[in-house]
Amino acid sequence: MNENQKTVAYADLLGFSKLVVSNPDRAKKLLSDFYNLSQDTKINEGFEDLELFLFSDFLFVQGDNVSNVVNYMCRLYRGALKYSETKPCVMLCRGGIARGSVITQQRRQAPNVTKNFIVSPALTHAVKMESLVKGQRLLLSANEREELSHFWNSNI
């Protein structure tokens, strides 16, 4: 078992559950496109140090470098917005970023079971932040705001 301090990000597709009920074929296409977007080489370029985990309509990202996690998520959000400009279905994400303990453990893999499991207070915090707001957002915990202060424009 391995426990590390990591920066984690969580992103959820907005409206996906409703889309599954109202238009399952479109939901399937949107989810496939979200998976493809998250793995796009243009988005992932320079972020080989990050680990990505896809679970249904949400993405979990973890890494040691807070700037890489934030910049990857910004590229993902930008890609989702560009997608929404050209498709009949919008791809809007809402998520959070936090830093903290992440415990991962390698598991024996069966053909129908994913290999790792994750226990992380930071992930729980990122998910809780996401659930507190409406609309497309990417939230940063207080610690990340301090580490990224060189990115902030306080005049905005």
C-alpha cells in the first residue's frame, strides 16, 4: 500500500444522468467522446506524470505537481467547450481540485475488474466541493489557491 500527498482533481459531466434517461444513444456518444477527450494527445501532452482514472461520467486525476493538475484540467475544460461548439450535445464539466493524502493499492486484476482502488480524503473533499455549486465550475481548495497565487490576477 502506498500513501502520498498528491494534488487530485475530480470532474463530472453535467446532466449526464438525465441524458441517459431521455436519450441513451446520445448519452453513450457523449460518454465515448468524453473518454476520447480525456485521452487526447493534445490535452495530455506534457502531463505524462499524471494518473487518470475514468469512472462512468467522471474523471479523477492525481499528480505530485499542482500546476500540472490544474493545467491539465484547464485543457480538458477547454476541450469540452470546443466540443460543445460543434456537436448537438454539450459537454460541460464541474469539478474540484484539492491536495492531500491519497492511498492507492495494486489489486489482482480479473478481466472484468479494474486494477486499483483509491482512498483519498483529498478526493472526497474535491467531490464535496463540486456538489456545492451549480453550473460549469472548476473549484480549488484553499491550499491550491495559495500554491498558485502567481497565476491569480487580483484585479479581476
